[in-house]
Amino acid sequence: MRDTDIELKRFLDEAEGGAYDLPPMQRALCVRPAFSVRLIDSLYRGYRVGSMLIWEPPVGQRPSAGRYQGLEGRPRWWILDGQQRGTSYTGAFGRRPAWLPEELWVSVGGPELEVAVRFASTGDVQFRTHRPGRARHIRLADLVAGAGGEVRLLLEEAGYSPTDALVERALDLRAGLLRYVLPIEWLVADWADAAENFIRRNPNLKPEERSLCSLSIAFEELQREHIDALVRTARDAGFTATLDRRQLSLVLQDFLPHGVRRGQGQRAERNAVSRAMERTEQSVNHVIAFLHRHGITCDALLWSPPVARVLCALFDRFPQAAASSPFTWQWLAHAAAGQFYPGGPYSSRPRQDVRSVLAAASFEEATALLTGHGSPGPPPRLCTEELVRPSSSRRRLLGSAGTLYAMACAHRVCGPVVDLSDSAMVFPDPRMRPRLLWPGAGAEASLAAWALLGENSAQRIRADGSWGRPVFEDLDVPPGRLTAHQLAVPPGGAVVLPVEQQLKLRAEAMADAVNVFLKTVGPLDLHDGGL
């Protein structure tokens, strides 16, 4: 390894021109505009920023593709460590690094990384996120591109009175930034050593990041073509948090051979990783379809993400659990009513359940293991108070009561739940998600303040400020449709019911609907093929 330095201007030109790429085991990009601002401010003030580790692979040792794309640009070097900084450098100056395709660059907010400079009357130089049209702010991209006369014009257009001293300050700033020497470390090593160097250089990698990085040594396209695609699938299905990269990594680990789990992926055979990823994709798609079918159409309606991991194991091991057996949705209702898995993604209970399910010799044995956590009788009834303030967590605002209410609606205990503005949209249509009936009324913590609606209905309610008589009349909602939503016809004229009273009445109706559903669920019975 040899140390050297690269001027910022050279790095920007090379990054934009395709001289660098990212190796397949790099983590997912996660940069914010504020980071770019701090980074440029540090350069200006001469603060030492972390060095970037650049890998120069020997002939024949280069990866077959980059982290986000193929090798169209034929890069010379690979950024082992410093992806966030390298991306922020280029984005701050209005450039796109060649290692990120245009579509991805836009989707991750790359154009928002641009930085502007402001010259304060006190003589200070201030950096801000660039916003077009903002007074007294000059894009760094424009500043570094202009000659002396053009810099004066830039100052005038930004609203300054460009004295010679101010022009000189701006020119000095430009020259100083572009001459800034980035600290660089170079590594000449084979592929496996480079990957191990990356992992050791990042001792604070989260366990799931370390696992994905090490597995990418054997299966280069793992993150680019599989994990990233599955993250997008889950996001589009409404499960950005429930099936995020961390949860997907845990599911993948569950399906890997024991000896290559938990950061030992460099020992894995490609076929083993490929097969585990195939099982992950299949089980996740089954889980998404199952949850949607039973009313869980988004993150807000699932009280505990680890449930999805347990379902992945169950559906992988026993396909009938997703297709034909009613046990699974009944178990899900029992788990929600009993509030199983209250902990985070690393709590021991879901991990133990996953291991037990994958080791079970039969579906009956697996159902017995899962059933053993609950009481043998019917699921506990829901109290009205649980719908008024069901969860203290802002992340799981609707709590387990929200899961049960969504399942009750999907099973049509009060008839079909039809959208208020679109009669062709019937729950569990995935487009129908929890929408506030009284936006801004401070009732968000109450499940009774939310209804399962499409976006058009939600927009109409937001436009009026709340659910009430004007919206009811404008949408021309049939009373029977309101009943399925546990909503009464809003009073007309001068009569106005306080939101608190409407919440209480609706909570009582929703609790009744959920308890009717729980009664139909009944106790879990292990006879007759798992029920």
C-alpha cells in the first residue's frame, strides 16, 4: 500500500469521466445534502477529512461488474472505502459520478447534493445546499467554471455589489477548493484481499452489511441484481421498513449453509449463495402476496417486522402454508392479538422460531411449535382503549390493533370495504392504505383517526381539512359504504361533533368489528393437517 494525494479538480474530472467504479461488496449509497455541505466546508477550512482507499487490481483480477452497473466505462480504479465522500464531492460541484447510472443518481437524490456559497457581510464564507433562485447564493459549479470577469457577473446576478475585494475573495475560494489535495491510499492486491481489506477497514459495519459484503466476494451480482431489486419490490408493495435491506439480509442468512453465515461469506460457494438468494426472493414474494391478501397492505399495518422473517421461513419450508392452509392467517391474528415479537429485528424469539420452522420435519410439527407460544383458547378480545391510543411507538403508530383491524376488513366482517371515491377499489386493494380522516387535528396517535382509503379520497379530505359533511356530499358516499368503514353520516347544518367524540364512537365500532373477526378466528387447532 502506498500513500499519495490527488487534487480535487483531477478527482472530479476522473470521477465524472469513468476512471473509478465501486466494487460489488460496497454498501448501499446513503448520502444527504447536509453531508455534502459539511464536507465542502471542511475542505475550505483546511480540516483533515478521511482518506479514500483506492484499489488498483492486477491484470485479470478486476471484478466482472461494479456495484451498480456493468463495466461499460472500463474503470482503472475501484473505490474500496470512501463511496459516500467520493459521491458527495462530485455531487457538490453539480457532477454525476460515472459509477452511478443516471436513473439511480436521480432516485437517490444526487442532484440535491449540489452546494452553493454565500459571502457574508462579516467576511465569512458560508456553504449551503443549493436552491435555484435563492438570493446571494452562488452554485459552486458556476463559481469554479467562471473566469475573473464571469465571477464578477455571478456576484451581480446573485445580488451582491461586486467590489474588487469581493471578487478576489471569490477567486481565492475557487482556486483553493480546486487545489485542495484529497488524502488517498492506494491498494494493489487481488480481489479476495481487497474485499477483506474493505471489511477490516470498516469495523463498525452493521452485521447485515458485513454479511452482504463478504457474500459478494463469491457472488458479485448479489447486491446489484438481487438485493437491490428485492428492496425495490418490497418498497413498491408498501413494505419499505418491514422488508428493508436489513430484514432481507437476515432472511438470506437463514437460508445459507451454517458455515458461511454472519460475515463468513468469503468461504461460500457461488451455487450456495445463488440458491439461498433464490429462496429469499421466492419467500419474500409469497409473504408480500399473503400479507396483501389478508389486509396488511403496508408497513403501518404490521405491528412487528420480524413476523415477516418467520413467514419467509414457513413459506420456504412448507409451500402449503402460503397457498392452502388457513393456519397461517389464523396464527397471524393470534400473534397480533397476543402481541408476539414486540422486539426489534435481532430479538431472540423470531430467530428461534425461524430455526425451529426450518428444522421441522413436517408442517404439523412447525405449526405446533408456532402455536406453543400462545394460549390454547381463542385470541384475546380487543378493548376500545387500544384503538384510541394503540401504540406508543411512532414507528408502529397503529400497533397490533391496526393489524387486526386491517385483517377484519380484508375478511369482510362488516361487508366489503369500498373506497369512498372509487367504487372499483375494494380492500384489500394494495392502493388502499391508512389515511388520516382529520389531518392536523392532533389525533394521529389514535387508530380510529385512520381509514383504509385510496389516495384520491385522502386528497379530497386533506383539501377540506377533515372528514365531514362537505366531503361526504362532494363524494356522494352511500351510507352502506360508510358502515363498512365504521363511519357515521356526518351531521348537517350547524351541528358539529367534536373530533374527540367522533373518535370515541368510531373506536367502539372498530373494536366491535375486530372482535367479531377474532371470534371467527377461534382457537388454533393442530388437527386436520395443521389446523
